Amino acid sequence: MRETVVVAHDGSRKPIQLAVERPLTLYVDRQEIVTLMTLGQEPELLSLGYLLNQGLVPRAEEIESITVDWEVAAAAVRTVQGSVGIGLAERLARRTVTTGCGQGTVFGDWLQRVSPLPPAHDAPGSVPHDALVRLLDVMRRQPSVHRDAGSVHGTALWRGDSMLVHVEDVGRHNAVDTVAGWMAMRAIDGAACWLYTTGRLTSEMVLKAAHLRVPVVISRNGATAMGQDLAEQLELTLIGRANGARYLCYSGAERLRPGPA
């Protein structure tokens, strides 16, 4: 973070903290893919998660190395088979412009890359109200760049009562991609996890969660119509406007175990 002095509504001056974003250009086998605006907390995991979530690399085992050089603001990814072997050109040929903060592009047949999760009615009551309230309380008190400076999004992966990892970045998609990279490096099974995000629940966020096989996504923000439609199609429990003991379930309510009125 960087300190600066601002002028308040009453004319007074006061020091505050600013989140520092920086560009990171991602190369795969020397081919430029995208430039991400990032806080740079975990650039290697961000690079890995981005490639996996965008379908540009089929699995983490295809990556031989990721080298980040902040002097040239670049992440160089080397694959085992080379770009031809992983079919990179074909994946880059089709792209969809999205609402993503700091990204805005999804490559390939993005609506066909994920399959539905196990039906929500197969796990009735697996999301207890009390557990949701505890999660929200922990996230509210979590030390963060957002608390000190604002202007960033956070994502956390939970399993049971334990928060496994918490990541902040300029864009909500970067934060989710970094969590995806973290999961890939540890072979974490998303089926037993919940995903918390501060960002709005758009179609792309739903697809990322479904790609990770995480059945429950929780946000303090709202959902878009396409985000809800996809969540219903993919059997994902989508919870938004979450604050304290209050929240709205947009899809997959069969998993909820409601609390008191």
C-alpha cells in the first residue's frame, strides 16, 4: 500500500492508504496472452489459476514453470508440451468479452467447459444458517487491504469451520483465479468447500466456481440475472447480499438449513 494525503468534505487534510495496482503481462511459451492489473500478492498462483479457469491450459500438470519478473512486469509460463501440444491457438481463437474487473475476456467455449454439480436436493441442509453467520463474522473481522485502503476485492475458500486461504486483488476475478491456483497446487477437492467473495455474482464468477467444483458461493454483493440462471443450470447454491445474519439465496436453496426469522 502507499500513503497519500487527501482533502475531506470539510476541507481538512488527512493521510490515507491506497492500494497499489500494477500490470502483469502473462506469456505462455513466449506468446503474449493478457495483461492483468493486480496487487501482486501471489502472482504465480494468479497466473496458474487464470490459465486453468480460462481453459487455456487443461490441468496444472501441463505447466513446467512460472517465472515472474516485476522489473519487466511479466509472468513467463513454460508448458511441458509447448503451446501446440496444449492446443493454445485453438483456445485463443474464440473469446468472449465479459464484465470482469481487470480482465474482461474469457477464451474458448466458456459456456461448455463446466458440467453441473451434484444436485442440490441430494445434500439437503448441508449449509446450516449458523455456519453461514460464523463465516460472515470472520470475514467481517478479517484484516485486509480493503479495510485499510478499500478499492480491492477479496475471496476466501472455506472447508467446514476453517478458512483455508484468503486472497485480495484489484479485481474479483483475479482473487478467485489466485484461489484456483492455490487449490490446483494442493489438489484441493472443491466439493467439500464454500467460496466467499466480496464481488458481484456474475455469470463468469458462477462459471469459475463451478469449474472448481465448489457447490456454494457466498457474496456480500448481489447477483446478475445470467449469474442466477447459470447457477440454477449448474446446481450451484448462490448466496448474495450476505451481511450479519441476513442473506438472499438466488439458487440451490435445497442446501440451506434456514435460521430463525
